[in-house]
Amino acid sequence: MKKTALGLRPLVLALAVAACVPAAAQELDVAAIHLRLTQMEDEMQALRALLAEHAQATGTAAGASPHATAASPAALAPATVSTSGASRSAVVPAATPTGAGSGRPAGTTFEFGGFIKFDAMTTTTSDGKIADGTPGRLFYFPGATPVAESGQARRSTYSDLHAQFSRFSFATDTTTDNGNTIKAYIEADMYGGGSNAFAGNETITNTYALTLRHAYVRYGHWLAGQTWSNFQDTAALPDMVDFTGPSEGTVFNRQAQLRYTQGPWSFSVENPQTTVTPYLSRSARFNSGDNRLPDITARWLTQGDWGHFTVAGLARQFRYGADTAAGGALSVSGRLSLGQNDDIRYMLSGGSGIGRYLGFALASDTVLDADGDMHALRGYGGFVAWRHAFTPKLRGNLAYSVAAFDNDAMRTGGLVTRTSQSFRINMIYSPAPRFDVGGEISWAQRRLENGLEGDLQRIHTHVKYSF
């Protein structure tokens, strides 16, 4: 009995405390509870109305449970998940009609994809070291190959490891009431440098910011946003371990544009920019930012089981202050299938003022003379690559690339690039679908207008998984 009395003491104390609470406070709690119950009843009525509206729109019986309605075929839409060469399907609830402009549009599918890419490379340069933290340390950047004066050349060897080119993408496709499709696409990687004092370096965190690669919307024949230039043929790019491989001979540019495609033809107006080399290269080249007219491109494409072939044209106006100049270029490229296990990929480009479009802006678009007048520079470049599949899991590639520029040394001086070339060979093994392990050996040379040259050798390996 003593134990029982002790066990009742907490209950007695609790009752005593409750009795001491002022009556006004108790009445206030009751009023609050009553108000909340009224609100809950209103919300339930609104929910019933929404369910009835949804049932009417989807043809579901009014008496069906909410769970049955959500699981019905009319309320589910397939979402395709991009897996870089393979695809799988998921199911995402379609929009619930709750009023104009609300919810996710019916008939919308979603795709996401990307890859994880680990790069490890050892580089030897004949004329000094490529500066740490610059693009040439992450991939082959032709303009970064060091060239030194005679007697100052010093051979250097160094290694770099990074995962900055890992990327992800997200896309949506929506079918409109009239049967047209609206596609939106955005893609980013980690090639964006650091965002604070400890980021973007190899001391502590190796943290890097996001870089926008693509962001565009496509409706019918029209595309608006940032993506590959219409002057570039990405389908012709070789299968490389390096980011681009034969860079100096490659047209490579992503920028904002408005594009129209009809059958084999496509036309675009794209973001303009003029790169300028000062007279006798007395200072670093610069971007003028004075352009008023967009760059204009046109492309024709034909393709089949044999591969593809395409021709593209580019027209530009250059502007620096009140001075203007004009330029234009052509590019021919494609892929030729030689059976199930072999293909040849190629590109040949050239023209006046092709500078920033070729070889990661290996040369300038224009040069200033002694009077400050601007003149367009001519340049040419190309590559050829052979791809061979030894087995379904093992493939190899051999590529050669070259670029040359018609510099007027009386205006440019002797320190600008005259030629650049590179060879590379690789082997890529895929032990599982979308999983690559590769190794690549490359040699490159850059020669200046004054005749000085420097070379680069690199052993590059990567591990890449696409999802």
C-alpha cells in the first residue's frame, strides 16, 4: 500500500497544478481549439471540392479514394531519364488542375543526366611550366604551350589530378494542346574557379564553382538561349580522353543565340565579340565589347547510315570604338563510317576573322596598325581522327590536328602564334555500360611568328561514368 501511495503522488500533484490555472486561461484555450476546429472543417471542405474537380477532369469516379485516383493511369505521366546512350523510365505525377497557370503542365516529361569524370595527367613542357590553376593544366589548351627565348628555355615536368569536368544536366519536354513540343535544357559542370579564399586551389578543399554550359528553350523550328554555336559540328568531335583532344583544329564555341532549323538547313544570330591584338603586341590582346551587329551563321547537313557531312558559314562585323571591319569563314566537317568497327572524323575551317572560333581562340580576330585602324586576321585549321573498336569493350583513337595564321608581323609583332599542331593516341576500355577507363599519349608544338617554338608531351588518364 505504501508503494501505491507513492505512485499516486505525481498524479495528485498534476491535478493540483491544473486546478491552480486561472479559469480565464482555460477558457482562452477552449476558444482557440474551437477556432482551429472550424478552420480544419473549412480546409476539409476545400479539399473535397478539389478532389471532385480532379475526378471530373480525369474521368475518375467521384467515390474513388484519393489514393486510387493518384495511382490511376490518367494521373500518371512517364518521365524519361537520360543515361548517356541508354534510358530508363520513371513515373512522375501529372499536374492536378487547380486553376490556370498552376501546377506542372500535363504531358511533361523530365530527363536528367551527366557524368563523373576523373582526370590524371603528367605533362612535360620544353620551355617552362604552364601556370598552375590555368586551363592548360586541366586539358590541352594550344595557346598555353610555353615558348621561351633562346637560352631561357627550361624543361619542366608536373602532374595534375582533378574532377572539374564532371557535369549534370536537366531537361523537360512538354507537348502543347496543338501537338507542338517545348524543350528546355540546362547543363553545368564544375569548371568555374573558386568562390572564396579556400576554394579553387589545391591547398585544402579543391572546391570549385558551377559553370553554365547550356541553357536554352526550343519550340518548333526555333531555339533561344546558350548552346553550341551553329558554326560548330559537335557530332564530328573525336572520342578523346582529353576534354577536346585536337583542339587547335576544332571550331569550338558556346554562346547565346537565336536559331531557326528547317530540314537540313539551320540559321542563327549569335553573341558577337571582337578580340583585338594591339599594334606590335605591345600589350596583351583584349576584347573590345563594342559590337553592334550579331555574328550570323548558316549550316547545311546531310546524313545517313554512312555517317554525316555538313558545311557551315560564318559572317561577322568587328568593331573597336568607331572603327569597324568585316570577316567571314567556312567550315566543312563530318564522320565517315568504315563498317561496324571503324570511322573517320574530320574538320577543316578557315577564313578572315575566325580567331575566337578556332582552337580556343588560339589567335585574335583582328589587329591594330600604327594608326589604330583595325584589320581582320586570316586563319586556318583542321583535324582528322581514326576510331577503331577492337572489341565491344575496347576502342582506340588516333588523331592529328593543326592550325596556321597569316599574321602581318609588321602589325602583330613576332610574339603571336603562327602555327600549332598536335598528335594523340588513346585506348579506352569500358568494363560496364557507360563506364570508361582510358589512357592517352599526346605531343604538341606551338610556333611563334618570330620562329621560336615550344613543345608539350602529356600522359593523360581518366575514369568516367555517365548516368
